[in-house]
Amino acid sequence: MSTVALAQTKIAGKIVDDQSGTGLAGVSLAVKGRQIGTITDNKGAFSLSMSAAPPVTIVVSMVGYQTQEMVLTTTTDLVIKLSEQAILGQEVVVSASRVEESVMKSPVAVEKMDIRTIQNSPAPNFFDALANLKGVDMATQGVLFKSVNMRGFGSTGNPRTVQMIDGMDNSAPGLNFPIDNIVGMPEQDVESVELLPGAASALYGPNAINGLILMTSKNPFRYQGLSANVKTGIMSANNRDQTNTGFYDASIRYAKAFNDKLAFKVNFSYIQAKDWQATNYDNLNLGGNPGPGRGTGVNLNYDGTNIYGDEAQANIRSVGQALITGGQLPAAALALFPDRNISRTGYIEQSLVDYNTRSFKFNGAVHYRLSEKVEAIAQVNYGFGTTVYTGASRYSLRDFALTQAKLELRGDNFTLRAYTTQERSGKSYAAGLVGVAMNEAWKPSTTWFGQYAGAFAQARGAGQSEDAAHQTARGVADQGRPLPGTEAFTSLLDRVRDTPISQGGGGFSDKSNMYHVEGLYNFKEQIKFADFLIGANYRMYELRSNGTLFADQAEGRNGRIGINEYGAFAQVSKTLLDDHLKLTGSIRYDKNQNFKGQFTPRISAVTTFGDHNIRLSYQTGFRIPTTQNQYIDLQTPAARLVGGLPEFVTRYNLTNSYSRPVVAAFGAAVLQAAANPTTISQAEALITQQVTQQVTAAVTAQVTAQVNAAVAAGQIPAAGATTAIQNGVNSVLPGAIQAQLPGAIQANRSAIAQALAINANLGSLQTYQPKEFKPERVANYEIGYRGLFGKKLFIDAYYYYSVYTDFIGSVVLLQPTASVAPGQLPVSTGVLSGSTRTAFSFPANSSERITASGWAVGVDYQLPKGFLIGGNISNNTLNNFTPSAEVQYSSFNTPKYRWNLSVGNRNIGGSKIGFNVSFKHQDSFVWESSVNQPTDTSIPLFQNTQVPAISNLDAQVSYKVSRLKSIVKLGGTNLGGKLYYQAYGSAYVGSVYYVSLTFDELLN
């Protein structure tokens, strides 16, 4: 012990602002190449001890100041002066190469948001502020749920983007995508957020095909003391039940380093609000809105976007035919029914969904330095909340919880990390299924449609017009329907949403887990001529949903599905030509138990000339089909969602089904053929033949009976009976046929013509043949430039071109429940009617090569006296997409142009007053997804699913209360007040006005 004590070197001194000379609190001082360091106290003083003797290299850093790296020969009574970071483009990033490097020399596009950027943003929270970054598209589903999309193919739950918190993949194992920041990182603990647009699989593995979000929390050694934030304000949107409502957001953080070895931190955060509401009542089957005229015209088969339960539909003629066959209606009634689909009456979303949004987050960590070069970390992140999410339906995530826990060992040249993600769905449910289940609970669809058809026929027979008869029929069928606000409705809603999907309700029970272990090693101590990095990982999924989401109740599964995957990578980089050229190459291999292994290489080159950098890169990426793509087995209002693995093809006999385009083409051909005069003439001829045969048989039987009676009475000799019968039939038959034929033709002509048309086109109705299900791949080519002019103008620009193969989409398969029997009349319509078919949504790979391209330019200019003006514009274009038998639509879901402008100043003239104003705009675009597909196959896909253009103005003003070590911030978003939505079928977003108070013990 005495030997160690004698070897200790003490580093002590003070760090001050170079302008004012005042001590700076919370400045980080780290010894390079070791896991030791400290921070300055409230007066700027610091002190630490280490075993190495001088000279030693230290790194001094603080947000807002220029980082200094210096070699110390004298280690006591130091006075270090820091200058404010007025020079742009000096950030250090780690996401691009998994090692620290200047953002200027990053080999790929990267965006970074640090503490200072977060403080100055006019957004209510740091996650919302990501929308101001270049190339970022947001898809808002609720106050707490926003999906970050990059480089096209946007979605409301994006499996193409990986979100990591302190090295942990934040995707929910069952939902398959990052759930925004509901259960992520409290804002008080955020140190930085880095975004990596484009393919990142070469270093980060599967699914980082369109982007990576890397969030880093504050280390308790570097960020100590107490900090807290209280935020409140008003949310305003005139489409809600209550236009103006309050929201409350509070968080607190405390961190303490007991010495140079042991430190800990704890964070608590709570948010409460009334959520934005989804009130889009567009008819997905085209035309009209719900209301008093619901039963007329184009509204007959109404399927409202945010109305649930009206997805159930049936062909009224088919229902009428069934009633006639069952003897409940006379045969002549068939002529009263039009050949049209009708749908049930549904419930609007706000009647079914829990909009009482809340979120509680906890984060805690203990850091222990085993030596000067090795640090151990134990960390737990826990989140619990209620919000609304848009997927294949609208889902109420009620009492949803996600827990992440990790153990990590890291040194200057290695990292070992093991963590788990535990998902618990709580009382979550699918609003669409709840609407359908409520309708079925109070009156099954077979009964409802039967009553509708019977009442319709009666009304038409009584002389009502067709439109009036439809309204009468709906009123009769809806008798007894529980209405929102009544005790009967509330009781039924509570029962149905708490009943599992597997038992006919809307609730799902997801208790899925993920386990991950990885290691990373940098050979910088062993290899000097180049930088060499290797890494490997192993991951296991454990899917458990009690049969409500996955096929985990299938035979032999015992309520659990396990998926194993592993991967490894190597990266080498070399600087040449006196640091003017840096070459980097990496390659990765990944294997999932259900799919073939994947290699993903990356090559890049960065040339540097002073403050100007040009980069070229070739990146590849891939995404393994998500756990839902593999094993989902979920009934939704529109279709049963099933996995793409071969077991589902067998289980549901999907080779005996037809793709939606095939059925649509078949239906169009049938309609065209049925309206052909030749087909109608053939139908009339068949009806005439049938009526003639039927009437002839009836008349012959009747006349025969009369003649036989006359023979028995002696009125006609027996020898003349045959002649008498023949003469009687001949005299009666023409009149009898004429009496029956017009009515029979009128009643049956359409049905027989359609039957003939079906028979004539059956050859075009080809069954679907599934192909091998594969991971999706992308090859990305990129050129970029970063430059600094006069230390004041920073320009960052790039162009990319991406080629996708085996693109993962979905095909809607329709399976007839009533067979199509060729040669027999009348023929069942089979897949042409919603009442005689079952729909499946089946994931599949496109056989087509898909390309997308885009560019972005960001400009920041430092004006005199601390004013900063900036802007960026980005373009994303889908160059080609050819619908295939497997994938009918691209889901590109991205505006072609998006741009931002901002101006701000952190401290106007030393007044401690700061401000920031930001204007955002994006073009309109078509939204394509399973949530907004028409249920009627005769309707073309996505004819009215436009996301209108959006223009928003956000602003904030802040005041620093130095004496209280606090900042007061007053701001607002969407100051124009115009409602907008960013994803079709999701909530309309209004305005937010807020005031916040942030206290930080180390605030300078």
C-alpha cells in the first residue's frame, strides 16, 4: 500500500472562462487512455490522483466550450482557460465508425444534437427537436409516440431504424420497433443524440437499414449534482372533445461521485396529458362521410378511417339469396336486392380509445472503476405509460411497460456488454378489434346482415325508394345497439377490451423478452500502422403473447417462441498522404436461425484539405424480417395477419388463396362480362329454358292429374288419355310460361349473367404461390461534403442512391369460404364477396429491384454578437417501384421535399435572454399502409390517403436566472394553429404553449 501511495500523481487546479475569469462548474477533466477523471466544483476547482507519472495527457471539455487536449508536465496549481465554442463543425461523434472522430471527417452522413442544442430548441422536448435535423421525418401518433423516419419508406412503427440508448437496442421485442421515448431516456439525463441516416448494418447489425439513432446519457462522474425540470402548458386542437387541455411534465436527476472509483445516478420523469385525437372519417371504400345519410349512395359500404366495427361487410344480394335458400324470403324477393356490399355501423375512435396519456420513467446506474483503465456499469431503465399507436389498426397501449437492464465493462480499447429488454403490454388493446368485437357481442354479423336484408326487402316491397329502404334497414338492424355514454356501452367496452384477442376480444398480452451480449475490441495498442476494430454479438428473442399476438400457442410451443441470431464484424481504417486521405473498410456477417446468413460490407474514403472534407462511401445493409413478420398470428378487422414462414402457409392452406390484385382483376372481368349483351342474352336463354322446363313439368303434372280423374269418372275413355293430356298441356303451357317468364328473367337475369361471367373467367383466377421468405437488403452509394468558411459558415451536403432487393412488403390474400363450382348455376361469388371469403395479410419479398435517391444541404452561419442562422433542405425520391405479385405497394410514405429555417441567440448582448425561432415545411404525399387499405377489393388502393403539406412555426424565449442556477423558458409549437397529421389514420396535431423551469446545480 505504501508503494502505491508513493506512486500517486495528483492533478489539481482551476478551470475558468477565458473572458470573465470566473470559475466554471461541471467541466469534465479526463486522463487520456484511462477510465479516470473528475469534474470541477461550483468554483471551478478540481483534483484527482492517478498512478502514472508526468507527463500525462488530459482532455478538458464542456458543452458550449472548445475542447482542449494538453500534455501536463506540471500537475498542481493549474489554471486552465476555456473559450466559448464559436467555431462551427467541431462536434465529436462516435456513431459513424464506433470510435470517436470529428464530425467533419466522418465517413458517412451524421447529425448530432447536444445539450446546448436541446436547451435552445423551441420544441417541448428533445425527441420532438429531432424533427429540426436534416433529413429527418416524423410520424406523430400521439403526444408520446413519434416515429423517426429517414430516407424514405416511413412508417408509424419503423423497423428500418434502430434506436439505441447507451448501447442498448430500444426496440420492443414484441412490437419490433423503437417506441419513441415513452420508456426511453429522461431529458435531464440526455448528453447527446446522434442520427446516422442510411445503412448502418456493417457496424450495428440487422435492421439499421435506413438509419440509426444513438442516444447517450450523462455519466455520473462527469455530470454530478442535482438538476430538475418542471414544465406545463396548454395543448390546443379544435377537433378534440375538449379543445384546450393542460399537460404536466416533471423530471429530476441526481448524481454523485463518492471518489474517483464509485459514482451513481438516479432519474425520475413523469408526463401527463390529454392526447391528440384521430378524427379522420374518410371512407376508405371511397366517397361520403357518416351521418344521417349513411345508408345512401356511395356510403353503403362505408369504412371510416378512424371508425371501427364498420370493417364487417357483406354483399346484400348474397345475403338475400341465403335467406331465400333458407326459406325466409320468397324467390321473387331476389330481384329487390342490388348487387352491392354494405357494412355495419361502427364506433368513432374517441369512444373506444384511452386518451389519458401518461408516462413514468426511471433510470438508475452505478459506475465503478475497477482500475484506472477499466470501468464497470450496472444500469436499469424502466418506463411505464399509456398512449396510442398506429399499426395495422389503432392500438391503445394502456399501462404498457418496458424494462432494460445492462451490465457493462469498458476500457479505453474494449467494451463488453450484456443486457435484456423486457416488454409487458399491460392492458393494451386494438381499437379496431374492440369495435368489431363489440358489434359481434351485442348482435352477430350473421344476424345483423340478415335483419338488414329482410327489412330492406320489406321496405322495397312496400314501395320505398332504394335509398330510403337502406336507411330503414339500417335502423332495424341497429336496434339495441349500445351508444357511447350509456352504461350498457361502457360495460360492453370494458368487457371486450379486457378479453384477449384469442377469445374474441381486443386485448393482447405481450410478455416478450430479448437477451443480448456483445463485445468490441480496438487493437490500437497492438497495431500501429492502421486502426483495427472487431466486434461480435449474440441475441435471443423469447416471444410470449398467450396466443394474442404470436403463434406461441401452436402445438409443441408451450407458450414460447425462441429465435436465436448472432453476428460479427471487423473494421480497418488508415490515414494517408499526411492526413489528407482516410480510407475505412468494414465487413459484417449475421445469421438468424430462420434465414440464410448475410454479409454486409462498407467502404469509405474521406479527403481533407484544411476545413474542407469530401467523402465517398459504399454501404450495404439488411433487415431480418421482424419477429412479427416471422411469427405473428393476429386477427384484425380487415384481415388475419400471419407470419411469412412456411408453417403459416401450411396451417392456413394459403396455396388455396388468391392475391388481392388477381381477385380485383377477376372481379372487374366478371362485371364487364356480366354486362355484355351476349352474356345477358345467354342468361335470358338459360332462364327461359329453366322456366320452360319447370312450368312444363308443373303443367304436365296438373293436366295429367285432371285427365286421370276424368278417366276414372268415365268422362274420358282410357285410350284417349294420352292425347287428352298432350292437348291440355299444349293449350295451357304457352300462357303459363308467359305468366312466369318476365318475372323470372327480372329476378334472375343479373345473378345468372354473373354466374356465366364467373364461369367464363375462372381460368384467370390463379392461386397464390408463396416463395422463399428472405431478409431485405440495400446497397447505398453516397457522396458528401462538409466545409467551414471563415470560421463562420458551415455547409454540410450529401447525395445518396439506394438499391433495394428482396424488399419486404405484404400481400393481401383472399381465401373463399364458399367454393366456386364451374359448370353449375347459380355459381357462388366466392372471393368476390366479403361474406364468403377470409382475408390474410402475408409478408413477402418483392421480386423487383427498387431504387431511391435523395440529397440534403444544411447551412449554418454565425452572425456577430452570438446570433446564429441556419437552414436545411432534404429530398427523398422513389425512383422506381413496380408492383409485383408479392408486393403491391411501396409504403415510401415520405415527402419529396422537407426544409427547416431557424434563427437564434443563446445570450443576447450578455442580457441572459435567449431565443430561437424555427419554421418547418414538408410537401404533401400519399400514405400507403395496411391501416388504410379499402376493405372492398373493387376499390383501387390508396385513392384518397393523402397527407397534406405541413408548415409550422415554433418559437421560444429563455431567461437565465444565474443566482438560482435556473433557466426559465417560454415557448410554443405550431403557432399558426392549423391542425395537421403526419401519418394517415393517426392523430391530428394542434398547438402547444408551454413554460418550463430548469434547475441545474452546475449551471454556469
